[in-house]
Amino acid sequence: MPSTHEYLAIDLGASSGRGVLGSFDGERLTLREVHRFLNGPLERPTGLYWDAPRLLEEIKQSLTLCGHAKAALAGIAIDTWGVDYGLLDSRDNLLGLPHHYRDPRTHDMMQEALTHIPREHIYARTGIQFMPLNTLYQLLADLQSHDNPLDRASRLLFMPDILNFWLTGIKRTEQTIASTSQFYDTASNTWATDITDAFGIPSRILPTISAPGTTIGPLTEALARDTGAGPIPVLAVGSHDTASAVAAVPAISASADWAYISSGTWSLVGRELTAPLRTAEALAANFTNETGIAGTIRFHKNIAGLWLLQECQRVWAAQGKAYTFDHLMRLAHQAPPLAASIDLDHPPFSEFGDMPQKIGEYCTRTRQAPPSSDGAIVRCILESLALKSRLVIDALESLTGPVRTIHIVGGGAQNALLCQFTADAAARPVLAGPVEATAAGNIMTQMLAQGKAGSLADIRRVLAASFQPTRYDPRNASAWTDALGRLRSLVIS
């Protein structure tokens, strides 16, 4: 057996994807990006979609590049965002491209669903945060469409499941991605078919469920040959990218008084539990209970994250202002502090469009001076994200007990301004990193599947030794307390 084990993580986000090669020498994990590619919605007259076949080609390219690098792969695993899915017909062909979760077809579906089944019943069965983009409401939109693809569907597969099927020929799902659907029972780890039956969603299309840290099957003979990878195993990890990211939180003390923020396009603020918390208070605060690695529950709240900044960058680039990340952070640092606050979960902010204009209009409507420059807009977004995270941390404490430290993992961990703002707003130290948490958690869970890691604690010990977090201590508490009160009044109103 070689002393170094190598694995390929395919980490697919809402704006880009990557093939990341991980090497474990028995003590530390090192990561190397072998392939990066753009991802994003396909805009068609009928809506927004994901180009799933192109993603398969990018995965094949990642495998081929690993072969060129002479990597001796022991496995490959895929993680993606949650909730989105494709439908297969009886011949295993996709019934159209998978819809993008920001497609407007679901706008009224959640409100309509709650007129048939009480919110309390759905939460008691699933423990999932109510969001219009959830799989449940997307399927209701399918049922009400003019051609209703569910009539012709033989199997539902979530985004990572589709790609795993194309890699192996095996149709199944994995717990962490299934739990984002809002028709999965995280207490029993089974489908909540009473929910799907009540809405007329055929339970026959729901796939078999696998636990993270298990083997799906080998690459097909054709892919093993064409990519040069050989018949390596495709492994089930935290197929929901947040599950892999949370597994990579380098918290190794016996104390569980920490919270996580998985920071990227979305910001997921919460803590790890041993069992679902589906109380009336958790429902009122709209927290989610999604499954994690090794039987854990990710008890968190989804809030809009760096999506707003990404949309601003897109708009500015179209105007000829192709800012680099470093340039934007310098402009934000120079802008006046705590001049305006926005509720990032205000509905218009979740849609594509002119985000700088939307922010200005929101500030005007809430009797605040709109940001006067692009740097001020960026600072407003980052400060508002930090303040909103504090509001969620406060609610989390009331439900689960004291939070003394915050771990930020994911892309936002490299944003020093955001990390410092979060420490300031939360009045708690922040430990930032690893930035590549999702890929690291993916790879270490592959090792768990093959017995090369023994437990979630083992995973975290390796990652703590491999990636040193950056510490941010809070400062200027009084100014942030005033800003927090302002945002709290905006959220309430």
C-alpha cells in the first residue's frame, strides 16, 4: 500500500466548479486544484437551468488531468449545492435539464402548499427551514406545469446523484443532499412519504438512500478507459457541499461551545447537534435540521451570503468596471463604517438583477442614505452579512446554549474584512479557515469510507494539523451594538 493516498474531490458551486486533488501522507492533507471551470444558470425562454451534461464533461476532464499528473487515485466524490434535481424517464434519460433554484416558477408554491398542510406538521416531520426554493416546492411547480414531467418520471436524482449515476450507472441518493428536500425525516433517515403523498408527488420516484462515508460503485468501464483513471470507486461523501464543509471545521477541543459559518454564495450559520431539534421555538426561528457526517445534524439557518457581492461584480463588469477582489476590499476598507444596513434576506435580493440599484432603493425606502460609491456598497454588504450572522447566533444560543467561538469555513474565510466584521458584530472571536473546507471535508470523508480515517474526530484532527486558522478578535463593540439594533428593527419591520 502506498504511503500517500490520493483522492479527487469534485466541488461544484453555484458559480464555479473545481477538481481538487487531495494527498494524505498519514499526518497531513495537502490540496491541489487540477481543474477549475465556470458554472452558472442557463437562461432559456422557459426558465433557468443547470447544464448537467457539461458538468459531466468537466468531471471527465478533471479525471483525465489527474491521469496526466500521474496521480494514483484511490477514489472520487462529488459535492454540490442542495435542493436541485433532475428527473429520469424509464430509459434513464433526463426529462429536460435540471431547474436552477432561483427560477421564479416556485414564487407562490410555498404559500400554496401551506394552505394544504400546516407549517407545523411539515416541520415536525422534516425539521427543514421554509424557503421557496426547497425541492418540495419545486416539485409542486412541476405538478402544476403544463406538461407535468412527474407523470413520465421513473426516478428523481439530486444534482450530485445525477452525476454519480453517469459515472457509475447506479441510481441512488445520499443522506445529506436528500435532507435538503423538505420531504426527508432526519430523525429516522427515511423519506417522509406522508408529505409527498399529501401533495400527489409519486413516492415511486424517490431513490434508495446511502449514508455519507460509503461506496457507490466503480467508474464505468468506458469512463475508466477514456479518462485513464481505471476502475476507481466513486464514493458517497457529504454530497451537500455544506455537509462536507462543516465536517472540515477544525474544532478539536472537547467543548462543543462553537458555531460555524459556512461562507460562500450562501451563508449557513449554525452548530452541530447529535439529534434533530424540531421544537416550536426552532420552527419560529426557521432553523433547519440537515444531516451531516457520522450521524450528526447540521442545525443552522440559511441566509443570503456573498451572492449579493457576486451580483454587484457582475453588474459592474458589464459596465466596464472589472474589479478584482483585492481592489473591492480596498475600496470597502476606505468607505465610511456602518453607514447603512440591509436585510440580505429581503426577497428582491434573492433574484438576479441590478444589485447595486436594489441596495440603493432599499436604503431609500428604509430612510437610510444609499451607499455613495461602489466601495460603500461592498462595505454595506459585508457589514450587513456580519450583523445578520449575529442575529442568527443570538437565536441559536437561545435554542441550544452558549456560543463562545465562531468558525468560518469556505470562501468567505479568505475575506479578512468580512471575518473581522463578523468578530466585531458577534462580539466573539472568529477562527477563519480552511478556505477549501468543502474539498477537504469531501476528501477526508472518502478516506472514512475506505477505513483510512476512523471517525469525524479523526478528520478534524488531521485538518487542524493541515490548515492553521486565522484568528480575529472583536473590537469597537459599542458602534456595532448600535448597528445591530438598526438591522434588528429592519428585519422585524
